[in-house]
Amino acid sequence: MHTHGNPKVSSSAEEYLLTLYRLESSGERAGSSQLAKMFGVKAPSVTGMLRRLSERGWVRYQRYRPPELTEEGRRVAVYLVRRHRLLETFLVRFLDYSWEEVHEEVQQLEHTVSDSLLNHIDRKLGHPNYDPHGDPIPDEHGNMPEHKLVPLTRLEEGSQAEVGRVDNRSRHLLTVLGEIGAFPGANVTRLAGTSNGKLSVRVGRREIQIDGDVARLIWVKPNRSGSAAS
């Protein structure tokens, strides 16, 4: 992604751009009232920020219609994603941060990192495609690596898969998954039987039961011999 001198973005503007990008990537859209609930603010605050983002050419915004990222807004959002995920990878790989603590640390750090330093980090890491949680890292041109995964809940009983990505928004969740070894690259088998909303799975050599709400936050790549429920 050629940066064209990436603009300075306030932390609150970043939050909006990244949220809109995340919604867009999952095929969802949210209006001002939904965004207000997500951010825990009042609707006029959301409206004001969307107008400012619109003035900067990053968001298409009309009253009573869900906002959309412009091409330039999407470029900025992808750059922010790249910066965050490269820094997480660097801290885990070279500074021995755990995967549950690195997200908050990077949130403090990322606003001070120059494009030059980020490119040096990328080269030092060997241009990684995925961060420690399995999230794809856009390259310098903004291209995202392919990521065909399904939630663990959709893996058929008896099927094997490889953990590909784990939702990183809950520190507690990452701690729990780290304790059972459910890191990206780990082998997982869905065993027969489900009770009280829990799935029986084997992670490595351990047989455990995982709450369905947790299992939905673990994304896997089914083995060719395995399959996913449609």
C-alpha cells in the first residue's frame, strides 16, 4: 500500500474508520443509532464525527442512511489495520508479549509509529501474512491475504481442522484459549456430542468442552478430509 504520506488520524476517528471497515468486511452496515450504542455515546456525537470524516473525504454520509467508507477512507482503514497487526506481531515475536496483553499495548504505541519504522518492522518480521491471533496483515499495497475460515461451531462432528484465527477483542477469552493451546496452527477435532450448549473438542491431545459462544470466536480451516456444515 503506497502510503502517499499517511494522514494523521485522531484515536476517535480511527475507531470509527476501523469499525466501519470491520462491518463492511463482514457484509454488515450500521446507522448512527447503532454506532452510538456500539461506542457508548449519544447520537449527536456520532453524527458530528461522521460529518468530520465526510469533510475529510473518508466517509460518505447522508442523514438516515448508514455511512460508507470512500475509497480513500478504506485505504486509510487498511493502513491502520496493517500498522496494528504488524506491531502486535513484532511485540509477540521479539519482545515476548503474550497474545492476550499485546492488543492493549499496541493501542498505546501505534499513534507514535512512523511509516519508516513500520516498514523496517515489516522487513525484520519477513513480511508476515498473519498476526499472532491469525488476523490477516495487508501488504504495503493494501492487498489482504486469502483467509477462508469457518467458525468452529460449523465444523462437522468427527472432522479435523487447523485453528486459523481467534477473536482478539476479549482478553479473558484469549487467556482461556491460550490455556488450552488453541493458538493458530493448533489441530482441533470436533468430537461427537453436544450438551448444554457446549461442544466437545480435542485440541492437540486434550479433550475438552467449549461453550458455544466461545467456539463461535474460534475460526478454523477444515482439513481436506474434514468438512464444514453448510
